[in-house]
Amino acid sequence: FAIGEATANVAHAADNPAAWLLKTLLLTTGPTFFVLSASAPLLQKWFSRTRSTAASDPYFLYAASNAGSLFALISFPLLLEPNLTLGQQSRTWSLAYLALIALVLACAVVAPRARAHARDEKTHDDAQGATDKRASAEVSSGALSFRRRARWVLLAFVPSSLVLGATTYITTDVVAVPLLWVVPLSLYLLSFVLVFARRTLLSRRLMARVLPGAAVLLALVYMSGATQPAWFLILFHLLFLFAAAMVCHGQLADDRPDARHLAEFYLWLAVGGALGGLFNAALAPLLFNSVVEYPLVILLASYLRPPFRRARGQLLGLRLGARKTESRRGAEEKFDDESRAVEDESHAVEVEKLAVEVEPRANWLDVLLPLCVGALTAVLVSVVPHLEIKTVERIAVALGVPLFLLNYFFAPRPLRFALGLGACMLASAVFSAPSGRTLSAERNFFGTVRVIEEPSGGEHWLRHGSTLHGRQFTDPARACEPLSYYHREGPLGSIFDAFNSKPSAAQAVAVIGLGAGTSAAYSRAGQAWTFYEIDPAVVRVAREPKLFTYLSACAAAPVSVVLGDARLRLRDAPASSYGLILLDAFSSDAVPAHLLTREALALYLSKLAPGGLVAFHVSNRSLELERVVGGDAADAGLVARVFSDNQSEEDRERDEEIGKDPSTWVVVARSEADLGALSADARWQPLDTRSRKLVLWRDDFSNVVSVFKTVE
């Protein structure tokens, strides 16, 4: 049961990483995942044939199954990963699978006896009949039509796509925090637990009411492009995700068939969930150059919720052209009577169904009114920015007014609300003044790479989500000045001063992570530079002179770019060939853990010439990665120094003028003598004198939680 993959196959991942990853997962986790997936409906089917009073409605076991998944999800980063190596984890899972097989076999032995015993007990059958009648009110026994199956798939598709879209957007465009993905996925699993539980733990009717308001708040955040305060804004994304998951999964729970069709029901749920994942992971990067699938699924989730009634005064003027027939009057009177009688969740479900009769079918107003709101949004976002009012007030008027009208008048009708919300978001995207002209945008397996001309036109910025990966002046006279984290007055400038002052050192330089190619501005004649980059979109951007010219015009030495994972490609480099190796490989704001392990450092040292230096860029908003590099260095008997040039208030204005951003770098060498001028520079502090404990990562063990920054 141990999961593994031959490293020889990994080398081909760069050619088509999505296909390689899917193939790898199918070959490694696929069989065990299939066993787990099949066991849940199998056990529930067996249970439905027992003499238990709950046998007629075994779906509460699905809540228990997802509760177990939720526990495993939370316990892995907090308990298993910090305390077990990969080998120990593999053995633990193997034992768990063996225990599962033993328990399933035990159930296989007991279940037939329970069924036979149930058939022999007529008195139990009589009691069970009463229970079945009660259960039949909750479990749908309608025919399994194509439309019903398609609806199951759609209701499973939306939350699956939404959890991936929200996670991608939050971790790239709002704030990049390791393990943040656990929170959206936990809410997704929690919704299954709540809606399939035997007792109502959270009103789904309440969630259906919350959903439009959450959608409006989320649209306001999305349309305004706000990213701060990050943790506060994340709550809007999570609130909508949870409400949408509760509404969609709640409708699935309400429409669950009787136990005869249990296995097929779960099959269509799995199909919908898989399609949602494939849409976000495989199809969306090919169709869109940004995370467009996220707002699209937000609109779809807003449409799929049940309709609801409001006070008649709130719907004033929105029923134009909808003549009230006698049947509709009767439906409204029935709705009002039933609404007053609602006392429990099961009755509320029937009331929601009656609301469908009350609301007229979609008509031309469901299209016309959203177009009017979209036109209003377009006018406001075009005119309001020119008014002499504060930015917050501009956003409140330009975006808040149409969204308020949308939520107040359109919320009872899902189609009208969803179309209106989409019209507002589209109008805002088309007519709002951009905060910088987008020169290039490309999305692939590794994320979205965007080049922006900043508003004044004086710089080009390279961004991956919310993280800046490079800047360059557009003025030809200043274009070759290294900016941002690579400024000559920052840590990297002093690294190259020390490196270039050592005439005996090898002149070859390796840089892991290309970005805009900024560090090539430090190159000198007689040197040879090699960049290792895994993302082909980044390579295209750095080589395009219309976007950045560090490689084409500023490099004084020959520069080559090797595409692929650095640890795999670096193996092909000659031993002891580089005088300096720079580690600058970021994925948004996170550093790939496999580049910071003891084995990775050993690889770098094998390619490092005598007297050479290895430099790590460890700037991070959430993690103290210098502790990891220091632990690796101490384990290998090396010396390590760290330089963090955090800005003071008085320096911030000057740094903005010269294009400098604060950064933290760690330099590792075999001896103090190899550090050269850095050993005498007071800004470079020995890592072992810092108060924080050093951490050792290995290929089979890493603990992200242990290096989270503490709030002081």
C-alpha cells in the first residue's frame, strides 16, 4: 500500500505537468482511492438491508464519512506531518488500510445474518413500516429521470469548482499563506456533515437567505480589487463558499433517493465533483488568462439556490408584466398560510417548494432588469472616479449602489439576481479605470503571470497573483538598474560585491528562479550565467524585450535558460562548476519545500566550486524560512549569515523613489573565509546567534507549521 513514483518519470513532468500529475495520481493513489470511494456506498447499502430502525435512510452515514475526512484533513498538517516522516506516514496508512479491509470483511460476514434475522421478525417489520413512512417523507422516492441525475451532477459540480476557485483566488490574489487551503476544504466537507446529519444542525433555509447577501459582499470585494485587510476580506470568500456549499449540498440531501438507488446517487455526486475539479485544474487554465472560473461559478451558485418570498412592499414595481392569475393568487395564499406554520426544517423544505409556485416563471424582466442594473453600474464606475471624493466613497457610490439595489429587489428571484450580479461584475470590469495597464497575461498549470505597466508609466511589474516578482524602469537610461528585492543597496547587492571581489572564485553563476531576469543586471564580462525556471510563461516574459530587457540588453555575460524543475535539471550540471548559486524560486509567496531540504543543499554543494557561495532569497510574509536554511547549514557543518533589510518609516519614501523593496537573504558557505567581505559586514548576522530555533528539513520530513511567524 506504500505510495511511490519512480523519479525517472518526474523529469518529463515539465513537458505537460497537468497530464503527468494526473497520470501519477492515478497510478499511485488511484487504486487506494477507488477502494475508499467504493467502500462508503457499499457499507451504506449493506446497512440499508439490516433490521436497524435507521436502515430505510442510511444517508446519515455519509455525514459520518465526511466527518472522518474532515478530521483527517485537519490532523495531517497539525499532527501527522510534524511528527512522522514520509516513510512512517506510508506505513501508518498501510496499517489503516489493512484495518479497513478487516472491518469491511467483518461487515460482509455480519450483514447477511442481519438481513436474514430481519426477515424472520415480523413484529419488527410492523414497527419498521411505521418508521419507513416517516422516512419516506424525508427521502425522495421519485423516478430517476435524466433531468434529476443531471441536477445531481450540477449541484455537486458547483461546490467542487467553487472550493478550488476560492482557494486559488485567496492564496494568489489576496494573501499567500501556506496551509490556507485547508480552511476552504474544511468548510466544503463540513457542509456535507451538516446537511446529511440525522438531525438539523444548521438551517439550510437560513443559508439560502444568507447566500444573496454573501454574494453581494463578495462581489463588492472582487469588483473593487481590494486586498487589504487580507484576513477580513478572506472571511467574505469563506462565508459565500460555506453558504453555497450548504445550499447545493442541502438540495442534494433533500432530493436523495431511497436506499435502492443509493449507489447510483453517490456515483453522480462523484461525477459532479470530479467535473468541478477538472474544470478548474485542467480546462480553465486553457480557456482563461485569469481566475475567471471563480466569478462564473459564484453566479451559478447564486442561481441554483431556492427562491424565497419577501414582504410585498420590497417587491414593489418588480412584477410589471406578471399578471396575477387565480391559480397564482391561490398559491400565494397557500404560501402565506404555510409560512406562518413553519416550525421545523422538514416543513421549511415544503414551503420553499411552494415559493416556486408563487414566483412567476422567468420572463423578459429577468433579462431586462439585470441589463438596466449593469448599465447603471457602467455609468457609475465611469463617472464617479472623476468626482472629488475619497476612494472609499467612490467605491460605495459606484459599486455599492447597484449592488444594494440588486440585493434588495432581485434576491427573491435566483435567475434575476444571478444575471444582475453578473451584469454588475461585467460592467465594472469593462468600464472601470484600471490601476495599471496590463501588457501581458498568461495562465498555465503554475498559475497566472501578468505584466503590468504601473499607472505613471515609469515601470513594468511582473506579478504572480498578489506577489511581485520583478520591476524594471521603462526609461532606457535607468533600465539596467536592478530593482525591488534585487536592488544594489539591498542584500543581493552586497552578495555580488563580495562575490566579484574574489578573483579566485569560479565565474559561473546559477540562478534558480528566473522572474523578470533582474539579477542578470549584476553579470560581468567573462562570467557565464544559467537560469533554471520551471514555468515556460515566465521564460517567455523575461525574454520579450517589449516587457523586460534584463536578459536581452542588460546582461554583460552569456545567459542560458534551462526549463524544468531545478533539482532535476541541476543534476546534469558539471560538479564544482558554479562560484555562486542563487535560490530565488517562488510560487506566489511560498518557496517550494523540496528546494530547502538537507538533500537539496547537498546537491547545491556538489555543484559549487571551492570558495563558492549559496544564497537563498527567503523573504516571506508568513514563514521564517531562514530558520530552515540555518538548520540545513548547521547539519552540514557550514556557516550561514542572514541579512534582513526591513524598512523603517523614514526609509520607506526614499526606497519607493529608487525602486527598492525590503528583502531577506541567507548566504551559506563552507567556511568563514569563503564568505569574504560578508564576514566583516555587520548587516550579515550569524544565524546561530538568532533567538529563533533552527529547523532541519529533509526530503522525507518537513514541518511548515513549525516556521510560521509569531505575532509579537
